[in-house]
Amino acid sequence: MTSGNSKNKHQIGGSYSLSRLLKQDIISDITESDETVDVLQQRIHERAIFNREDEYHKQRLRELESNEDKELSAKSTTNTDSPRVKRVKSKSRWDVQAYEPPKDDILEKKDLIDTMITDIPSGFDLKYFKPSDKLHFAKLIDKNIKDDPNPEVKNERSLLLLLLKIKNGTTAARKVAMKQLTLNCPEFGPQVIFDNILPILLDRSLEDQERQLMIKTVDRIIYRLGESMKPYTHNILKVVSPLLIDDDPVTRIIGREVISNLASVTGVGHMLTTMRNDVDSDDEYVRNLTARSLAVVAKALSIPKVLPYINAMCHSKKSWRARHTGVKVIQQIALLLGVDILRHLIPLIRCVKDGLYDDHIPLRILTANTIATLAEKTDPYGIEVFNIVLEDVWKGVLSHRGKILNAFLKCIGSIIPLMDPEYAGYYSSELIKIILREMSSPDDEMKKTILFIMQKCIQLDNVTAELLKEEMAPSFYKHFWTRRISLDKKLNKMTVYTTVILAEKVGCKYTIEQLLDPLRDEAIAFRTMSIHAVNRTVKQEGTNDLDERLETRLIDALLIAFQDQTTDDPLIFHGFGTVAKSLDTRMKPFLTPIVSAILNQLKHKNQTIRQNAADLCNIMIPIIKNCDELDMLNKLSIILYESLGEVYPEVLGSIIKCIATIIEVSNLSELQPPVNQIMPTLTPILRNKHLKVQRNLIRLISNVAIRGATYVAPKEWMRICFELLESLKSPNKNILRATNDTFGYIAKAIGPQDVLVVLLNNLKVQERQSRVSTAVAIGKVAETCGPYTVLPALMNEYKTPETNIQNGILKAMTFMFEYIGPISQDYIYMISPLIEDALIDRDLVHRQTASTIIKHLALHCSGAGNEDAFIHLLNLLIPNILETSPHVIARIIEGLECLCHAVGPGVFLNYIWAGIFHPAKNVRRAFWEVYNKIYIQYVDAMVPYYPLSTQDNHVVEELDYIL
């Protein structure tokens, strides 16, 4: 290679050419303009979002104030000859520009204003008003109807107003409107309600949230209207039943609830009469919805009530569609009830058994699938019932082909696990012959059925490993381990799962031998599929039966798959790691080529490949340590240390993770480069806000602080503490938790004084999350180094007359006393004056946080002989029982409950008796709330402390007993 070529190869910049159209536009602008300006800068200025936005809003306000009609007529007279439609100039891939607001075309703005809804009723707390709402709520907007004195019109307008608030209103307005509609729906009447709700529900422009709100409204008013809504049952089913086939499971549950409530109100007879005409409809979609709805009705009103009707449908002689719907209903009932279908199994099987010989093929297929569903839901019970149809199903397996055979195979495959071992062995051995014949079928449904049957039959005792190796396994790997199967997600998963089950019988060695060729395949999907199978097989079976030759071939295949990997799919690393952990010290001969491949990939120009190499390195580091290859570990450490200048955060996070793992498994005294050289390099990286980088870097710092704090200078630890303060602003909880723990480890390493100074200064910031996280970190420092090292500094800092600092100190004490547990009893009398000051402060947050401190002290120090301090705190806390702020009163009640636990219910109830009989209602409510909570916890211990009456006829002798 020449020097010129090498120079061009490493050139950073590049020569790019402009598109022809862009070049012509620039030249034309330069020639046309009189002033000598930079055209590119001018275009950038014109295309800026902020300039466009300001101009757009100013122009829009001016036009709204002016008379649009006069301006429109003036423009239309002057521009009659000029065409409005301009040629759209094609743009090249270099013509990248920002968002452009609408152009200043008067006609376009006139059309836009016409489409806007300006007659929105004011004062209704609406979020929006769509064009389709103008059709549904026309009577609400029309001013002529507004003044109509007819009471029916007023009634309908009131209903429309409530529906509009429910559909488009704010949360508060929606709740009020929903409550009013539920209470007043009998006054509106079912005709007015459903004549207005059902058209809204049938609107195709309705969004999912709006549809759910309307369905919820229908569900609420069903019980209120009662039997008066029977004439509208069919219309409601038309609207609600499509929800039963929705992709969203929550939507399907809502549809079932509405139909269940409707059936409970109108009764089973009316529901069956309503759905009668749809049972034998020519439209399969209608019959499907009818079957699902009828299954929901059967579940809601009990199956015995609906069973005679289902039986009549299944044996109908007039229409095969009615029989088809009846069998479909039974299938849906089985899916809804699950194992509860077992007690109704006998009559249901008798209903569907005649469908196995029906003249119509779709009905035979559905019958076989329904029996399969019943068998799956009742597993492992019910074989006595299925004996009724077992012979007919087996005859169908032997006589049918194609799709019908597929259904009957699935049916017999579902029944076999219910049989006794002797009968299951006979049917499975016969079934294997049919499976081997059908394995070459190109039909995907047949392949899924074959995999399903294999999963059931392989686990039977009579199916031996020799039988599988000689007959089933070769054909299985030939027809199912193909590239085409790997592209189908469902078939892919089923094939891998079947392979793992097959490996339980034939062993790991045979399975690995069959998967070596797919591991080397060029197709990424096929390779990933094989790695997934190897991963699960090795996890389950281990690698003890692999010989040395097979181990070499397996590692070689995995290494090839790793080097060909170009995506960030972590499956290859999981598979490689599983095999390496299973082989453990047997990996020693293969470490050199693996590490060489990793180092080669770490230099690749593609960041994804570099990230893959670092991830695999992280998995291999514990294996290298187990194989006593310390020199190789140090070499990796040096190369990874030199790679810390990585630009891409995903790759940098993986590299830092590798270094952290090396520090975990290595002897720090022998580590190269030394820790005191690694840490100063890592400290600036703490400013990186990427979650992966932060998570792995904090983990590394924690490991060094725990295992080798003396290797790092105290000044460096303080630099790390200052940088860690920024991590307290992270939105990720795991990073916050790890950062707080790290502060504790650093404080234990260099002493808590300097770390406390940093944390206490951080309490002065305005950001609440940072202050709360700092308080948690102070609690961690107290837990690690002892509260006696932290508490004097906190009490001294509390003297600062600033609300945020005092709140932060109190919050830090809550976490400290929560963490240190029973040790708190040594500090109760010391901390009592501070809590007293907080409880009498005017700031609500002071009293709220002080209540939390009291809660932790009372829980940890109950029975330790500090009742006098707790009674003092109770005297200060009980006046706050009348607070109305929800957060404050919740914490105060918690503190009172814990003080009751500390001083006993007898003393505590003396503070309650006067309050529960107070003449003011609000006072009674507050004290009764506390009394009820205490009653739940100490119902037996409260008995001796109830006030006794002075009357002789109310004397309870048992209360005078002394134990």
C-alpha cells in the first residue's frame, strides 16, 4: 500500500458533493439578490424553529383581530390570475430542514378556520372538541334549540352535556358528570340515553380512551335502569361484543364485565332470545361474536341455565351454522372457566361428540379443537369422560388428511397426557408413526401440531432414548432445524422448547452434535435460534457427558457465531457464558483464542462489535480467574484501561463493567494497572449522564471502597464524593440506591467527617430530589460509621435558621433511625429537644418529618424503659391530630400508633377519651379515626382501661381481677 493511500485512508474529513438542485438554487439566489449576503446563513436563519414560530403566532393574532371576510375578498380580486397551486420542488437527501408552520395563504387559513369548532359551550372544563363531536352534540351547540322551552329537549340537552364532559372533559369534570349521570339516569330514561350514547360508540373516529369511557358509562347505568333497558339489549351487544376480540386484554375484560352485568339485569331468557337470530347468521364474524357473548353469559349466570340451549344448538338439524356456533360456545366457555369446567364436562362432551362425524368440514375441525381445549383445561383429570369420544377421535386420525388431520392430531395429543401409562404408551407409539409421516408437511399449522404432540409424547416413560435417537430425532432435526423455521417467531420458540425436552431423553451430547452446523450458519436468525437451544440445553443438562473433541467443536462454533455477530442481541453472550461456566476449568485450553478474538474485536471500527467484545470479556473474566491465568487477566485490565477514552457511552459502560468485574475477582495488590492509577482516570467519567456508564462506574467505586480503600488517596476519595453528588439527581432509583451505599463505603474508608461536610453542604440546594437523596446518604453514613459520628454534626447544623436545611436534617434523621434500629435507644434523650422544636414549628413539613422520626424511635425502642420520653413526645404530637393536610395527618397518625405501642394502650387512651365525645364534629372525627386504628391492634388489651360507670348496676367484676 502506498503512503498516499494510507494517508487518504486515515483522513478524518471527507469531500462531499451538494445535490444538483440545491446547487442551482444557491446560485440563482446569489445572482438574484442585490446585497452580498451569505445565502446558507440566511436560509438557516429562515428555517429556525423559533423565528418561524414567533412570526406565525404574531401573524395569526393579527389576522384573528382583523376582518377575515374583507381581506379574503381583497386578496381574491387581486390574485385571480395567479395560480394558487405551486409546483412542489423535489428535494435531495441533503435538503434537511426543520418544522415549517403553515404558509401565509389566506384561502388555506380560511379553510382551516372553517374546520375549527368555535361554538364550544363555555364553562364546561373541556380538554378538546373534535369535528366529529359537532355531529353528536349538535343539539347542545345549536343556539335555536337552546331557547326551546320543551322539557324533553331540555332533558336531552342536559344528558348531552354530561356525556360531553365524560368524553372530553377534565378529570374532575368527568368524575362529577359520571356521578350525576349515574344518579339521574332513571329520570333521563333508557331511550334518550341509548339514542345518544350508541351513535357515539359507533363513531369510527373514536379513540380508545374515549371508547372505554363511554363503555364505562354504559356499565354504570345498566344496574340503575334495570329491566327498562331490555329493548336496547341487542344494540348494546352490537357495540360491546367487538371488545371481546380486541388485542388489548384489559379491553376484553371490560367487554366481559359489561355483558355479564347486562345478563344479570335482563335475565338469561331475554339474553338468549336477543341472540337467537345471530346464532345461524351467514356472517362468520357475527357468529363468532355471538358465541363469545353467549359464553360470557353462561359464565355469569351459571352453565346449567344455558346448557339446554347450547345442546339444542349443537344438535340443530335446520342449520349447520347453528351447530357450529354451539360448539364454538363450548370452546369459549372452556377458555373462560379453565379447570372449573371439570364439573360440567360430561354434558358438554355429549353436546359436541356428534360434531366429529358432521358433513361440514369446518364443524368437524372446530369440534376436534374444542375437545382439545377441554382436555387441556382439565389436565390431568377427566379421562373417564373423554373415553366417550376417544375411539371416534382415533378413527378420525387414521382416516383424515390435511387440515382435518391437523385438528384430530391436536385433539388426541391433548388427551394422551390424561391416560394411564399403559394406554398412553400404546397411543403414543402409534402416533409417532403418523408424526414421522407428516413431518415433511409444508403447512405451518401442521408443524405446530407435530411439535405440540412431540412435547407431550417425549415425556412418557415408554418412549425411550433409543427410540428417539433412531426414529424421531433425525427426522426432527432434518425438517424443523431449517432457516425457514427460524424466521417464524412462534415456530422458532416451539422448536427450541421441543429440542430442550428432547435433550432430557437423548442427552446433551447428542443435542450439541446436531446443533453444531446451525451454529456456523450464515443466517443470523438461524444462528441465534441454535444459540438459544444450546444455552437452555446446557443450563438444564450440563456438559459432563461431552468429550474433549466435542468441547473443542462447540467452542469453535460459538466463537465463529460471536465473530459473525453484528447486532447487539445479548443472547450470544448468555449462551457463551452458560457454556463457559459449565465447563469451568476445562475452558483453559480455549482461553487464548477467545481472548485474542475479544481483543481483535475491541479494535473494530463498529461500536456494536466493540460493545459485544466487551460484554463477552465481562463474562469470561471469572472463568479466566478460575483457570489461574493471572497474567492474561492483567493484560486484559491494561487494554481495557487504555480503552476508557471510548466515545460511545454504551461501549464505555461495557468496558467499565469489565474493569469492575476484574477488580471483584483479582487480588488488588497484584492488579495491573494499580488501583491508584485507575481511580483518577475514572473520576471525570462520573460526569457522564448515561445510565449504563453511571451504574457500572458506581459499582466499580463501591468495590474499590470495600476491598481496597487504602490504595486510593483521601483527596481522590473526596474528588469522587464531589462528583457523586451529581448522581443524586439521577431519575433512576437503582443509581440513587447505589450512590447512597457508596457514600457509606467511602465514609467508612476515610472517616465520616469530610464526607459529612460535603453532604451537609448539599442540603442547601433548592432541588428537592437532591436534598432527599442527600438525606438518605447521611443515613447510610450513620449506619456504616455509627450514629455517634454523625448525630453531633446534624444537631449543630439544625441551628441554621433555614427551612430547607432543617427539613433535610430531619429527613436524614428519619433514615438514620430507620437504619440503625435498636441502637436508637441510646440517643432518645439527646434528640428529644430537637424533635420538640420541630413539633412546635409552624412549618407543616417540620412536624410531618418529626412524626416520622418518632415512629422509628417508638418502634425500635419499645419496652426499653424510655416511656417518660415517649410520653413527653406524645404530649407534643397529640395536638397535631387536627391537621387537615393529607400527607401531614397520615404521618402524624402513624406516629401516634407507634407511640401507643411504646407507652401502652392504657396510657394512650387517656388522651383519646375526651376527644371522641367532643361536641365538635371535626374533632370527634379525628379522634375516632385514631381510636379505630388502636382498636384493631389492641382490642383485647384495651378492655381493662375502658371507663367504668359510677352506677352499681354497671359493675363488671372481671375488671377487678389482678393477675
